[in-house]
Amino acid sequence: MSGDLRIAVRELDRRFLLDYPTEAARQVEELEPDVAVEELAEQSVRVLVPVFRRIQPSIAGRLIERLPDSLAQGVISELLPKDAIQILGTLETESAQHILERLNPAIREELQEMMNYPEDAAGFLMDTRIDFFHDSMSVQRALELLRRHRTRTARSLFLVGDDNELVGKVSIQDVAVADPSIRLKDIAQPVTAAVNSLTLKDEVVDLVETHQLTDLPVIDVDGRLLGVIYNATLMQAIQEDAAANIQMMSGASPEEKALSSPWFAVRKRLPWLQINLLTAFLAAAVVGLFESTIAKYTALAVLLPVVAGQSGNAGAQALAVTMRGLFLREITPRQGPTVTVKEASVGLMNGVAVAVTCGVGVYFWSRSVGLVLVIMSSMVLAMIAAGLAGAVVPIVLRRLGQDPAQSSSIILTTVTDVAGFFSFLGIATLLSGMLSRQRPPSMRCPASRLKR
């Protein structure tokens, strides 16, 4: 090809790229990367930027890697930051760093700051190294791309429009059995759920469990597809979220791992243990109010842990059910009164059933009708209070904008201990006239039996 003809062809290519960037982007996507680079390398940055804005990010990343350094740096610098980040995100870390190091320091700093998503954000979980499929693409062409890139992780192909905005999806199975000549949009389905790159992991987990998703698209504020969170990552996020909630309920930090250093564990756990100590003193203070009653009727000291233990277990059951409902969005804080009444009713019915069993046992043990009345009535009241606390604590925390898993068991334990101790000892004080001063059988020493 003569020099004049080459210049003419280059000028025609330039006009086509400038005037029809969308059509040019589609044609570039059809070419082998080496062939496309050979054509694009002869153009200026000003000509290439509109085209690269419309090329699939995964393909644009392959082209950027092959372009001359000066041209690649110029394109990345002139692109909008969100477009540049999307392309860089498809590259291996070393390749992306190679390009970033050669950019203007101000541009590099801006891009690096935007690329560092928080660990609890959807952007941190997503995979940006994905193939985009335009809704106007034929099934045959989509299959060719799948074979060429050997895509194995995707269960669905997410479809985009001319500006890479998310418009639908189609399952791999539908693509495999469809007529090769039809377009993807003819077999597309609507996207049931998508998240922003800054959506918190908790919300991602809620969406996955609500919609039973196998992969979740991540979009920017303009609805453009940024990446996909695949099934394996989603399952890991769900497991981590569940594990974190279990740790937080007991006052342990979700950041602590099994192999974390002892000092890190102490720093995370000790504050809540100190708080727990204060609440334990509160429960002890309640017992101290009735010190004289316990001194007179020693059998109360034996039975006191029974009431506290049963109310604690009942409260833990109510707490677990309520927190599950909040996490899975089965209930909302507005339904708090309904849940509270339900748990109080459960506490009442369980309390009556347990009180009858306990009363029979205490009667055969002590032969004291007064002690039976005390243990039965206090058991019912304590278990009602436990049910109320198990429902109210997480709902109130959620209303206050706090994580309901954050040490809710510590708060619950305090409530159930105080309620159990106060109801048992308070009723014992009121019915003191019906209680016997003698020690219960298990506390009498052999010497006292001989004297009798």
C-alpha cells in the first residue's frame, strides 16, 4: 500500500471512529486483539477515547495492554474516572499498576482512591474481569465469545446496551439451545436484582437470600454494568456474615479470626467483658436487696439459679428467632409490637408448663406449699420477661440504627437475670409468712439428724 493510500485509509478510519464511535466499538470487538491494536495504534488519543468508552471493558483491557505505553496512558488519562477504573479493573494487578505508575500523579491518586472499595462494599466483592454481551448480539456470536474466552464461572450472561448500561440477562442454558441466528435480547429476561458498588455486604446478603441468586450484577449510578459477584463469592459472604453475627452476639469482634493474635483478641473482647461485669454487679445488687430474706430462708439460694437459668434459655430462644427475622427481612421494626406480643405469649405458655413441672419437683423436695407458690409464680413472670426482652432488644437496636447482633446476648442476660432474681426474691418476701425457716433436706447435716 502506497504512502498516500495509507494516509487516506487512516483518515477514513479517523472520521469513522470520531463520527460513529458506537459502531466502531462494535467492529473493534469483532476483531482479534492484535489486529485491532494494529489499526488503533495509528490513531490519536482524542480519536480513541470515545470508542474506548463504548468497548466492552474486558476487551478494552486487552487492547490497553497491547497499545504503546504513551497511547494507553493517554487514553486512561482522558477517560472519565469511572470508565478508566472499569477498564483497569479487568487487568491483572501488575498490568494495572504498570499503567498507573506512568500517569500524572494527580490522576493516579484519584484513580487509586476510587479503586479501593471498602471491604464491606459490593465493589470489593465483585469480579470486574467479565465479558459484556450486547443485547443486539446474535446467539452465535455470543457462543463464539464464550468459547474464545473460555468463560466458566458465569451462570448467566448479563446484557448491556450501547453505553454498557445493564438491560437484561440470559441463562447459559438458553443460549446453548437457542437458534444461532436470533439476538440475545429475544431470549433475555429482566434482571431481578442489582446493587451499587458501594452497597454494604449485609444488603448484598439479604438480596441473595431473598431472590435466591446465583450471581449478582454490580452497577454504577448511571446503571452501567461494573462487574458481577459470582456464586462462590456470594456463598462466602453469607457464611462470613453469619459467623460475624454469631461473634457479635457474644461481644466478640467480627474482625477477630481463630488465629488472630492474643493481644488483638484481648483488645476486641475486653471492653465487652468489662461491660458484662458491670451488668453482673447490677444483678448481684438485686440479690443484695433481699439479703435478709435469703438469710432466713436458705432454700431460696438453692432454687435461685433455676429461675435465672430457665429465663435465660427462654430469652435466648426469643432472641434467635427475632434476629433471624430481622436479618432475613421476614419482619421489620414496624412489626415490633406484633413480634413482642407473640414472644410474650410464648413466654407465658412455656412459663406455665415449666412452672407446673418445677412446682411438683419442689414440693416433693421441700414439702413447702409456700416455696412451690414462689417458684411457680416467679417462673411464669421471669419467662414472660425473657420473651419480651428477646424480642425487644434486637428491634430497639435496629430502630436506633445499630446492628441488632452487637452484643445483644449481653443485654439479654442482664435483663433475664435481673427479672428472674427480682421476681423470685420479691415474691418470696411477699409470701414469707408461708415459707419454712428450716433448711431443705439436701442441706441438713448428719449431725442434726442424730440429735433428732
